[in-house]
Amino acid sequence: MNVVENDVRILVGKELAAANERFPQFHSAHEGYAVIQEEVDELKEATDKVIGRMVSLWARVKYGNDPERLLQMISEDAINAACEAIQVAAMCKKFLEMEEMLK
């Protein structure tokens, strides 16, 4: 088990609580899907940045150039991707809550 998995689950709960304070429950499955898709798109963008910068990092490592600034950027991009992944999980839970209300 990942040592931060429980912490991530807590963060998903915090993100869900914040989203529920700001926005009403989804009005339909279509809306729930659209919100999750938007978050997935943002997660993909953040992940693509990490992947793209890894190509540049390899070039710096390979040719002996200083990777410090690039490593800082990759770290920030990875944190952003983690935040986006937490938002995806929170919106899935929000969707599940809507489904439970409809039963």
C-alpha cells in the first residue's frame, strides 16, 4: 500500500466537501459525466506536461546539463496532476451520491 493513500482519500473527501459547498448536486447523469470528463481532461493535460518535460530531463541528464529548474517544474506539474486526480475522484463520489439519492 502506498504510504499516502489514506491521506489522499482524506483529501478526496475534503475536495468533495468543498465542491458540495460551492455547487449543487448534479442535476443528471449527463451533467455528472461532463464534470468528470472536464476534470479528466485537466488531469491529462497535467500528466502530459510531466511526460513532455521528462523528454527534456533525459536530454539534460544525457548531456550533463543542470536539471534543477526542470526538476522543479516537473515536481510542480506532478503536484498539479495529483490535485487533478483528487478532483476526478471527488467528482466520481459526488456522482455516486447523486445515484444513491435517486434510489
